[in-house]
Amino acid sequence: MSFNIYDLTSFTEWIHNSLSQAMSPGWVTVTEMVIVGVAFLTFYAIVGLFLVYAERKVCAFMQNRLGPNRVGPFGLFQTIADLTKLLFVELVSIRKADKVLFNLAPFIVIIASFMAIAAIPFAKGLHAIDLNIGVLYVLAVSSLGVIGILLAGWSSNNKYSLIGAMRSGAQVVSYELSVGLSLLTIVVLAGTMQLSEIVEAQRHGWFIFTGHIPAFIAFVIFIISSTAETNRGPFDLAEAESELTAGFHTEYSGIKFAFFFLAEYINMFIVASIASTLFLGGWMPLHIGSWEGFNNVMDFIPPFFWYLGKTGFIIFIMMWFKWTFPRLRIDQLLKLEWKYLLPINLVNILLMALIVLLEWHF
Amino acid sequence: MENVLNSTVEEQQEYIINMGPQHPSTHGVLRLVLSLKGETVLSVEPHIGYIHRGIEKMCESITYPQIIHLTDRMDYLSAHINNEAVCLAVEKALDVEVPERVKYIRTIMAELTRIQSHQLWWASFGMDLGALTCFFYGLRDREKILDIFEETTGGRMIVSYNCPGGLMYDIHPNFQTRVKEFISYFRKILPEYNQLLTDNVIFHERSKGMGVLTREDAIAFGITGPSARASGFSCDVRKHEPYSAYDKVKINEIMYSAGDTFHRYTARIDEMWESMNIIEQLIDNIPEGPFFVKMKPVVKLPEGEYYQRVETARGELGVYIISDGNKNPYRIKFRSPNFSNLWVMNHISKGNKIADLVAISGSLDLVIPDIDR
């Protein structure tokens, strides 16, 4: 069997065919689900740990420090050591806390992020579920996480946690609109909600280039509002440690805290993936008009690395402004959304509709 | 104000939060009892005394040279200036004229202390607002001053460099070159501070018009230091009642009139520039001569009351000594700037959000051991 790294469809089909020869269709589905589940669990853990490491390194370089550099080469195993430590930390039970909700909350947060990752096209053919409403699905699932945060704040029996959770609720509900509308701008341009088709439509140019100014505005708004949605600085009001100690996860310890922590990084990874899929062409290589030689060189890089590179670039931007900006205040945060981003977005989507109708796009 | 903590939740309509004594943004063991309505602060009730060590009482049983070492522990960021205050009071009481060299060195060290204190304040103020990178920038540059201190005095933060009648030791031979190096370095770095934090739009939004303190209120509450000067209250002791070598230099008193968080911030940034100007006027002209006056082995103050005030990095520090003629004071009282500055918090942060309260308390630049003593 030969499979090429530029098109993984043959690889996934080969797995499916070999399984079909060995067992009945029902069992094939079950086996495939297990394979995909295990693959995602592994991927999830690796991405989570690596992003924690990356953030520590990035912030260290922003702040004139070295960052982790003792455990393993370049400190790569530092996060693994930290996670191992977190696994063994005592799970402190809080008096008068709502036990059921308190224990449920981290799982909701982590499950929401886990569900969203399934719809992301990693490379050609490497796509767990290619829903025809992929954009809608990701939006719906990724906003489930806020329920976990609200529950965590409510059930902790801690006033700081409650304030943090309420802030987070207000924030996610508001910024969800901007995220949705900026993605809709691209849906209007692409004419489909299926993520694989959106990527395919960018074969001859990424939407951020072909979509004129509206696509660029949508990209900027998406980056801002998705940072807010993932509760990261400068919008990290939900955990604002100088005001609320640690916000909604103040009372959590050990692996439950690690769940919140990992989910934050995975959420960042998901929004970066969505941004790269919808605006930067997902796993599509960079093609410039009729530069044949250049395009061939770009095609030589496997799609998965294109995808990782773009996602990594957006993650770096998000880390960059986390470590250089001061935090907003809650009323300023909501003002930014309702007074500026939302109206701009609405006008933007109209503009995009006009451009598509008049066929001005490239 | 009635103690809100004694009433039950049903009785009170507000949401009561205990901020501190262990909280990241109270900069020590200050406890603030906040009553909130949603995010809005209705009242702030500061509770102090968590780091009370009885320094004033302890001073009554030790000799004057020993008192110097306790004053380091009050406002640990202005350690040198606290030392100087006690020394000046004792010298005033004994009518001792210290050599010119001592005056110059004391002034230079005091201004270096002011710069490093403001650097640390800038670092932690950025952190209060959520700009974490500021902390490392501030501490990186503060390290350079601490190295200068270490070379000359042997201590980094708790310097104990003054003694009644002069200085503990002469300056290190490298002192002048290193101070000059630092100033030329810091003149280049300070604009970077502005690029990182001051020019940020979010920072302007967060600080402008927040926690406005009027000139009248500043005087009524006894606010001193940069916090008062940002409100337009001219209270710089260095200018109005010069001590040490401040009468030999040209001081430009930093004054603003708006009195909000932003101007308390800019006042401190400008003070760092001004301190560098003062040091530059003195550093090349340090006169030769002895670095102390020969004093009696046991310092006994004549009977009477003595007062000396100095300008620390946070405001006016007053030392009030009552002597009964013994080798230790009958009573010593420190008028510490932070104690007065703290109580204005309820007045200026009412009606603002929790996040603003953190910014306001950061802009007042409180050092808790100085409040409790």
C-alpha cells in the first residue's frame, strides 16, 4: 500500500477497507470510533502540553527571561513534569460546595473543547467528521464551555469565583455574536458551511486575500473576539488574578484545575484552527497567481505542516498580545463588543454580501 | 462606619468581599472589606495591623544608632530615606553639622532610592492592571540600582547606610562611574516604559478619570507625595524645606491638577526623570573630605522635642522624637506617608468597579509595613 502525505484520503480509505474485510460494518464503525477517539486524546494531550510549554517560552522571551530550560532538552518535558505533579495533588473538597456541579464543571469545559476539535480539517483527508454545517457545529459546541465555567463559579461557594463566572458568562455571550458574524462573513463569501469545502474554495487564494477588505476586517474581529471568548488576556477578566485571585477556578486543585488549564489552551488551539481554516486557507499551501515555480515549491510542503504553521502563527499572535496588553475592565469589554465590534460586523457582512452579489471578489 | 462583617447576609443588601490580607493586589497584608453591588464598589473599609511589629515602642528601648536599623523595615522601598530622617532629627537635636560630602552622598543615595522605589511601583502597577510584562522590565532595571547599593553599602534593599553624624562607610571607588552609567542607561530605557504601558489605549481607558482626588480632599486627608502633587497640592519637602544637599540643586516639582489614576502614574514616571536630573547635578561635584563627624560613643539627646520631615518615595515622612536626656528616646513617632494615603481609598474608589479599585490602590503606591510599623 502506498500513501502520499499530500493527500491522506487514500490512507484513511485503506484503514476503512482493511477493517471492512476483517469485520462486519457495525464493528467497523465502533473500531473506527475507538481509533479516532484514541488519536484525538493523544493529540489533545500533546497539543495541550506543548502549548503550555510554548506559552511559557513565548512569555519568557517577551519578559527577558529564559523560561523552562532544565527538564529535558530546552525544557520540553517541564510541562509533563508539571502535569504529573498535578495528577498527584490532593483534590481539596470544599465545605458547602455543590459537590455534583463542582465535580461536573471541569468535565463540561474539557468535553466542549474536545467536541469542537473533531470538526477541524487537519489536512486533506484527515478530518474526523466533515459536517455540512461545520461552522455552525464548531460555534455551537465551543460555546458550551461557558456552562462549565458558570457552574464552576457557582458551585465553588466562593465569592471571587462567582464574580469571575458571571464576568465570563457576560463576556462569552456577547463575544459569541461577533465570532458568529465574522465567520458568517466568510460563509457568505464561500457559499458553504462545510469546512472541507471552505478550504477547497481557497485553492487559488486564501480568503483573507481574495475577500477584499471585508474579509480582512472579519479576520481582525475574529481574532479579537475569539481571544475574548477563550478568556485570554487582555480579556482574561474571568480569572483576572490581580482582582479575583484566580476567578472561577480559585477553589480547584490537582487534575480538576489541570482540566481547566488544558481546556483553555485547547480552546485557543481551536479558535486558531478555525481562523486558519476560514481565513488563511486551512491546510492549503500559499499560492500566488501565476508564479508556477513558487507555487510548486509551496506545494512541496505537506498540508498538515501548512495547517500547523498557520495555526501556530495565530496562536503566537494571541500570546503576543496577552503578554503586552493590560487587562480591560468589564464594562469596557462589553462596550467594545456592543458599541464597536457588533455594528462594524453587521456593516461588514452587508459589504461582503454586496461584493459577492456583484462578483467583485477574485 | 458600622462593621459590615458583624451583620448577617440577610441583613445586608450588599455583596461583601474580603480582599486580603492574602491577596495578590493588596501588595502585602492589607485587608480591604469591600461591599459591592454587582461589580460596583459601594464602600471600602481598610483593616490594618496584620504586620504590626511595634517599631515605635521598640525604639523606646534601644539607642539612637540602633533605631536606624529598625526604620529600614518600615517603608522597605525607601529604606535609605527613612534612615536619613532619623539621622537628620538626631543631628538637629545635637546641633551637629555634617560634612558637605555626607550631604551630597545622602542626597544621591536618596534619589537612587526614589528611582528604584518607583521602578518597583511601576512594575507592580502594571501587574495590577494585568500587564504582566511590566513587572520584569521594572525589576530588571531596579537590579542595577540595587547593585550600586550593594557595592557601596553592603545591603541591597535594607541598606542601613546612615548613622547619626554621617555615613557608615565611604562610597565605593566605582560609585560615581556606576551611577553615571546607570543614568545614561536608564534615560534610554524609560521611554520604553512609556511604549510598553503608558501609550497603550487600554491603559488610558483604565486610568484616565478614575479615582479623582481633588486638591481640597488631598489636603483634608493629609495625602502627600506624588499622589498629592498629581492633585495639584504642592507638598515637596525637598523644595519647601530643603535638607541635606537639596538646597544646592535645582528641583522641578512635578505637578498635575487632574488627580486621577493616570496623573498619579505620570507624576511618578516624571519623578524618575527629575531624580535623574538631581543626581546628575550632584554626582560630579561630591566634595572631598570626611564621611562622618566624630561623635560620642553613646549618643544622648538633650531633653526636648525634635521633628524632622523628609520626602520619601511615597510622601512626607516625619520623625518626632521626645527625649528625656537618655540614650534612648522617651517616645518616637513616625508620621508615615502610607498611613495617610491609605484612608483616602474609600473616598475615591466609591462607585468605581473592582478593577478600578485595584488600579487606584496601585496608584496610591501603598507599602503595608509602613502603615502598620
